[in-house]
Amino acid sequence: MDALTLELLNGLSLFATLAIVALGLGIVFGLMGIINLAHGEFVMIGAYVAYVAHAGGLSHWLSLPLAAVVLFVLGACIEVGLIRRIHRRPEVTILATFGLSICLRQAVELIFTKDFRGVPNPVPGATRAFGVLFPTYRYVLIGIAVVVVVVTLLAFTRSRFGLTVRAIVADRDLADASGVRTGIANFCAFGIGAATAGIAGALVAPLGAIEPQAGLAYLPGAFLVVIVGGFHRLWGVIAGALVVAAVQTGVIHFYDAVWAQIAALVLAVLMLQLRRVPVEGATT
Amino acid sequence: MRFEARGLHSGYGSVPVLHGVSFCVSEGEIVALVGRNGAGKTTLVRTVVGLLRATDGQLRLDDADITRMPPSRRVRAGLRAAFQERSLFSQLSVGDNLRLSGHPVAEHGRVLAMFGESLAGREAQRAGTLSGGEQKMLAAASALASTASILLMDEPTEGLQPSNIELLGDALAAARQEGRGVLLVEQHLALALRLADRFIVLEKGEIVDAGAAGEAGLADRLAGRLAL
Amino acid sequence: MRRALAAGAACALAATVFSGAFGGYRSGQLSLFLVFAALAVSLDFVWGYTGILSLGQLLPFGIAAYTSAKIVSAAPSLGVPMLVAAAAVGAGVAAALGVAMLRRRPSAVVVGLLTLVLSLTLEQLAEQWRDVTGGFNGLTGVPRLGAFGAQLSDAAQDVVVSVLAIAAITAVGALVTRPIGAVLIGIRSNERRMEALGYKTVQIKIWAFTVGGALAGFAGALYVHRTSFVSPQIFGFSLATSMVLWTLVGGRGTIVGPVIGAMSINFASATLADVWLQYWTLATGLIFVAVVVVMPHGLVPSAQRLAGRPARRRQQPTLRPAATGVDALSGANAVDMVGDRAPSAAAPAIFEAHDVHKSFGFFRLLGGVTLTMESAELRCLIGPNGAGKSTLLDILSGQQGCQSGRVLVLGTEHTGRHAWEFARHGVSRKFQSPQLIDDLSVATNVAIAAWGTRSSPWRLIRRPWDTSVPQPALEILERTQLDRRLDMRAGDLSHGDKQWLEIAMAVAGDCRLLLLDEPTAGMTVAESLEAAALLREIHRSHRLPIVIVEHDMAFIRAVADRVTVLARGEVLADGTVAEVENDPDVQAIYAGVDS
């Protein structure tokens, strides 16, 4: 019984991490049709922000909003400098962000070297609840991640900005012709996507080593979430994270993390078989 | 405000549709643009709004050249269209559609009342679940209730029942009274003959005929242009 | 083909001389980079030619490398036969992946992501599965190439690996000069058009993915011998990015480009990395982004353009008339019989659509359309916007299925079949906006259309470039003077010429029913009357049944035997032009004065 509870908590923790990492990916793809292969690097930079904040004597909790701000600015700059020039060509954006990910990793390596950095756990120890001991910080992580994801999704569904965004997703041409400033909406969406990645990075910083390659570890999981959850609904991120987390936790229990990822991959391929996609005509 | 198109060329991808179209819409007049299917009417509307790029020619609002402006800036400059198809965000509610068109929530009642009772109080309904005619009315009402000084109405009567066509005609006449210019794109002549001050006929992407209201034999001439 | 083989032989010779002259270190570098070039070429074949963005081209490469390492370590004498087996392993991996992934026509984005994620997952698997893969450090001490108990020396192996890599690249280079190369480009740039010509595009894509996998697998085996070890990084992000970078920088769809890309970037890395390692990696990232944004075609095509030379001329097909003009239209002959005699119960109708329903969400496109053509006539389909005209053509050519109802073509049930099955049964289609293979020449477009209905990948490798084309297609080319511009790039034609080229393509296959969607769109009044005359003539002299969707009444009067009017997804009227014109319902719909 306790073992099951522990697995459930592990699963929940995995779900929360996957959801918050995949959130920005889903926003950027859903709204702009862009696959951002540098998203993992945004998470990694978020973790470095937490490290710098810690080195500068700031509280870990302050590093979360700080990471959001830093990455919003970085994301917005990238949108203006790069993404805007190649917009609406999905294959090209994949390639460009592929290259961008190398640049970001290497730039971080030049500044911080390859050495592993760390941030101390702000709430060490474990909490006994539901009859099991579970690290306190993981409870905190689950809580904050869920709040960030839900608040972001609510913002996209309830606010005026969210309405604009949904209008663009539904029919970009009509939105343009209704007077919606789609350019600014793109700018904000890419920035917000990066900001949520930054929060995710700062949030997981105390749990593992911070190094330039760290972002790569998040990429497969986050993409599986987006593929499984579907590309065009923001809430699909939650559904996808839930499914992937459930499958992975289940498989980890019996085998290990790699087989868990393979299981999730098989699931994604199966999902692909269920969809019917029309034949593409001339590419423009 | 006066809208003018000079030698407009446009098309989809490599397919040219408009071959040098020139016309103008001045303050307080209704210009009817008629033509058969495939004549290029919708292409013209999409080019004027900015969803298609003009490959040649010029678009002007008063003294301003708007040929290269993005669509949203043209809207703010005072140009607004109600499209023939896909005129609403069908997944969003009626109220959200109005908000996106720039109508504050307080005004929704007034906009929806423009066509009598049929739309009143339906803010919360999803726009896609309205009937075809109701969707056309909502799009027309949203454009008419805006502050735009040049209105493009692409086949607004399609799918409307006769009593609502009457109401639409009254609303268009009222817009003219207020000094706004209207380009009424129509395939059906009845409303256009009743309302318009001037007529232009589009065929194969060129203007092949023009006339003013009250010209002798105009109705027959236009009907001849449109008949099979 | 000969040129490709000659170039390959010259390169092999040059590599041997280079190894002899510089020896040791340089020779080793050369062989390793040539292996990478082979990997890049396999990506180019799959992505640059066929359009499958496979960021996981490392899967067949790495799996073949591990397999070779395992087997050769156990039995060193199996080195040479294992090279062949590695190609088979690579092909098998790619085939399985292709079947699992490509059948549902995923977008390039999904394929790219899925293959990349798969590759990264395999990296983790290889790290964990220590018993088999040796874990993080991988398998080391793989013996050099050998067979029959003898083993090559280091120096000799470098030369052999170089020559074998060049040979493999040359083989692929020669392959794409065959007709299959043009067909792959066709599928990359316009899959819908190719399927409407009768190509089983999904099957061909899986085939190409498999061939690319075989090359990657072969390169993987060479790699493992050359470096004598293999580790999980072979599936990693870093090599995946490099592989794409080489291909991208050199130029996709050129074979030569990725080789140049791989060689130059690797030699530059090797030289510069000693001096400033970290900045060099950053620079590669920046080069990557810059190439994508500024020079998306890559070095080789851009250099050709700068030099003012048109893109390297591909082999051009020669078009010659089919043995006897009408015979080539074998089906039209059968139809001819029907046309000349009174329709009998034995002769099938050209097409029959029975009670066809089609809706899209809430929107009803077709609400029970029944339409047949008994004998070879020229039928026009008219109606207001949204009447369902193009949808009906889509259903008659298999582009779309219908929710209920039946479709028969020349007496054969075709309900629910694929577009290529319709095409192979003689249904040809011109789309509303021209759908050509823009990157290929006029002649190649026509030739591809002529091959479409009887083609498989293997046959397309062996088939000759000169092609017999049915008389009507040649007539169209001649009348529109396209026959004087056969080597011009199709994408550079004027709009009107594109329309005609597409019509010529439609009749270049086994055409027994021609469906034209707005053939005069974008033409002037005078041009559309000329078009009417030419279509009329082709219809009459070859007894070819034609269905045309049109708006232009002057054109319709000039061309139609019979007119069907669709409105709101239903047949409103049907008859001669005069009958339809005088129909009060039709007048009401069109002029709208009385409605």
C-alpha cells in the first residue's frame, strides 16, 4: 500500500515537471506553429539563473520570478531577432532552433564552464503524509508547477490577451482583419513560453546538477507530451503530461527509466496511427 | 474618408486574379461591385483588407498609401470588412467575437439588436452554432457598429431571409447618412439596385462596366452581365 | 549516371593518392570524414530528395555500428561480410521505422521530432544496457577489417575505408540520376500531385527511407572499424546536429553538397578546434542559424547561382510519340466504341456517382449527388461558390472519400479507394491552382506523368529516360509551344503555361477520363477561348471524356456538350448549354434578380 502511494507521489512529481516544461513548448507551437528545439536550453538557463541568484545571496524563491523575467526577455529577443524572419515555415524553425540550441549551450559553457553547479535545497528533509516519507521540496515543486501551469492556462483562456491568442489560433487571417496585432501576440507568446521554461528550470535546480548539457534531458519527455497531447489545444499539454507520466511511472516501477521512455515513444507512434492527416499539396 | 484602388493586381501564389483594377469609394456613398463567381470579387476584398499582397498598383485612404500596411493597421486606419465566408471565429462565443472586433461588453446589446430580436441576448452562444444567416448578420452588425469610415461588405445578403435583407438595407443606408463609404460586393442584384449610388462590374479580374444609379436601362444591363 | 561513376572513381583515386602522400594521421582523418560524408549523404537522400526530415538518421548508423562491433569482436574474420550485413541491418531498422511512422503521412515536424527523440532515447538505452552495449564507455577494441583470417594494417584500412565510403556515396549519386531521382524530388515537392499521377507515394517514401538506412548502416560499420570503438554518443544530440549541419551547409538535394559540407566542416573543426575549441562550437551554432536564415539552399546551389549557372542540369528525358497515337490511350479506344455506338447494357458508363454525401463538421458540402456520364462527352460543371464542384471532382478522383454513396469508374467500384488507384484506372486530374513539380524541367514533369501509372521504385531505377508519350499530350505541348522549352524549369513558366503543362501531364498517363478544375483561371478572355478550341479538338479527335469545372460562360458555350449545375451540394439542372441557360431556377441562382 505504501509502495503504491510512493509510486503515485513519484508519478505526480513527474507529471508536474513534465507539464511545466512542456507548457511553453505547447504554447509556442499551438499559437505560432513553431517547434522550439532550444526549449530545453531555456530550462537549463532558468536553472543557471537560480544558481546565480544563490551565489548572489538571494533566496531561492526569489529566483523563480527572476528566471521568468530573464527568460521572457531572452525569448522576446530571440523572437524579434530570429523567429520573426522564418515564421510560418515549420521545417525551417526546427532547423533554426536546432542551431540556436547549440549557440545557447555553448554560450553558457563559455560563461560558466562545463563544471557541475548546484543550488542547495531550500527545504531539506522529508514530510510524512499519506503514511509515507516524501521529500518536502518535491511537494513544493508539485504545488508550484501546478499553480504555474493552471494560472498560465487560465490566463490564456480567460484574459483579453488569451482571447486574442485563441482568435489567432482559430483563424489567423480573420484575426488580422479584425484588427488584432498578431505580431505583438507572437512576441508575447514566445516570451511567455520561455518564461515558463525559466520557472521550470529554477524549480528543478535544487534537484540535480546544473550544467550546460542539462537541457537536453528534458527535450524527449517534453516533446512526447506535446505529441501525445495533440498540437492544437493548450489543455492538451496537461492531458499529454498526465498520460506520459502515468505510462512512465508504471513502467519505471517494473523496469527502468529508459524502458519507460521507450514505452512513451511507442505510445506516441500509436497516437500517430490514429490520426488521419491529409496529403500535402505544393509546399510554399 | 475616401478609399481608392489604382491599377490593383493581385492573386493567389502564382495565379493572377486581378489584372489592374481601379475604383474609389467616397464619403457617404454606396458603391456596388457586381460580378459572377470567379470574377475576382473575394480576391479584391482580401487584397483591400491586406490578407493578400497586391503584386502591383496602389491602395490609398485619403492621402495615406496603405498598400504595404499590415491588416490590423488598416483596421485602425478606418477600413473594415465583413467577409463572405469564415466571417466569424466559430469556436468562440458571440460575445468574444464582438470583443475581438473592438466592441466593449457594454455595447454588445446595441450591436446585437441591430437586426431585430433574432440575435438579442445570445452573447454566450458559440458563434459556430448560429445558423448561416445569423452568422452573416452578426458579422455585418459587428462591422456596421464599428467606427470604421470605409466598410467592405462581401455578399452580406447570402443566406438572409427577405425581412432581414430589408433591415440590412436600412442599416447600410444609415451608414451612408453618417458619411461612411460602403463597398457592397454582391452577386444578387436586388439589394444593390435599391441602395447603391454607383455600380462597377468585375469580370475575369477586370472592370468591364460601370454606371450610376438612375441611368436608363441600368438594371437590364447589369442583369445581362450577370446572367448565364 | 556515367558522370557520377567517373566522378566517384576519380575521388577514390585522389583519396588513395592523398593517403599515400600524407599518410598516417591525415589519411585517418580523411577516412573518418568520408564516413561522415556517407552519413550526410544518407540524410540527403532521405531528406533532401524525398523530403523526410529524419533527425534520427543516426538510428540505422548507430545500430549497425553496435551490431558490427559485437559480431566482429567475437569473430574478426567476419569483418568484410559484416559490412554487407550492416547495410542490411540499417535497411531493416529504417524499414521498420518507416512502416511504423510514415503510413499516416505525419508532417515533417512530427517526423523530425519523433526520430530525434527516438535517437536520444536509444542513447540512454545504450548507456544503461551495459551487458550488451558496454554502457557509457561503449565497446572498445574492435578489430580492423579482415576476412579469411587476414587483417588489414591501419594504413591499409584507412585507404580501404575511404574507397568504400566513396563507392557507397557514388552508388547513391548514380541512383539519383535515374528516373527514381526525379520521382523522389516530385514526392518531396508535391506529394498530392504525385499521388494523383498514380504513384504510391507512401510506399516509395518507405522505400527511400530504407535505402537511406542501408547507406547509413554501411557507414556505421565503416565507422566502427575506422575508430575501433563505439559508444552511446553515436546516437547523441551532438552528432545529430552535426549531421544536419553538414547536409544543410553543403546544400540539400545535391549529394555533392553534403560531401563538401561534411569534409570542409570536419577539416575546419579539426584544425580550428585545437586553437579555440569552445569558440569553434559556438561558431558552428551561429553558422547553422545563419545558413538556415540567409542561405537555406546551402553552399553548392548558392555557388551555382552566383556563378550564373542554372542548377546542375539533371538528365533530361526525351519524349517520343507512343507507337500509335490512339493505341496509347488504350482506354480511350474502348470508350471510343461506346461513343460511336448507342450505349448498350454491356458497355460500362465512364463514371457513375450515386447519392454521394459529404460534409465537413456541420457544413454540408454534398447532399446526395447522383451524376453519371454514359458515353465520352465534354461535360461542364457549374454552380455558385460553395456548390460542391471541386469536392465532387475530388471524390471522382479519390482525393477525398465520401461519407455515403458509391463511385464507379468505367464499371469498376472505386468507393473508398486511394487517389493512386483512381489514377491507375485512368482518372486524371488537373487541380484548381497549378500543381507541378516546380524544381524539375517541363520534359521531366511530362515524363513523370507518363510513368506514374505503372511504376515501382525498382522499375524506376531501371527504366530508360526516353519515354513514349500519348499523342494528345504532345499535341498540347506543341500547340502551346511548350515543346520548345522542354528543359525550362516548370516553376519558371508563366501562369498560363503552367495550366497547359498540367493538362498535358494529365493526359500523359493512361488517361481515360480527364477532370479539369478551372482550367481558364488566370487566363484572359482571348486565351480562354483558345483553350476551349484546343480542349474541344482533343476531346473530338481522341474521344476522350472530359469534365470541366468552370465559371466563364463564354468558355462553356464554346466547349460543352452538356452542362450540369450544382447548387448547395445538389444537382439543380442538367442538359445542353441552351437548356440550362433557359432554366428559371438556374437564372434565379445566377442573376438573383427574382429571388
